[in-house]
Amino acid sequence: MSVYLNLFVWRVVSGRQRQPLMASRLMGVSGQLQLEGEVMHVIAHRLANLSRWLGKVATRPRDFH
């Protein structure tokens, strides 16, 4: 079973926490979970850069546009 969710980072949160938003290869998010039918949304309140947990795992940049 696959689980999908939408992560919403409002402008005020992204302005306050720009560094973890832009620099993280692995990001921790705390916020409010909203359920609408089978769709889950997380409204971000706090972001944390957890990239150090990846150690030396190689990653490549991805462009979703």
C-alpha cells in the first residue's frame, strides 16, 4: 500500500526557516496533520535540517520543474 501526502509550507514559515528548507537533503517536519478522505496534508510549523543523518550517502540534485 502506498501512502501519499501533501506538504504545505506557508510563506511565513519558509521565510523564518529558509535555511533548512533550501539546504536540506533530508528534512524533518513537524506540523499539523489534516485528513480529507484518503488524502493527507501536513501543514508545516517547524523544519529541521537532518542531512547529517545521511552520513556520506551520495545524492544528486533533482529538478522537479
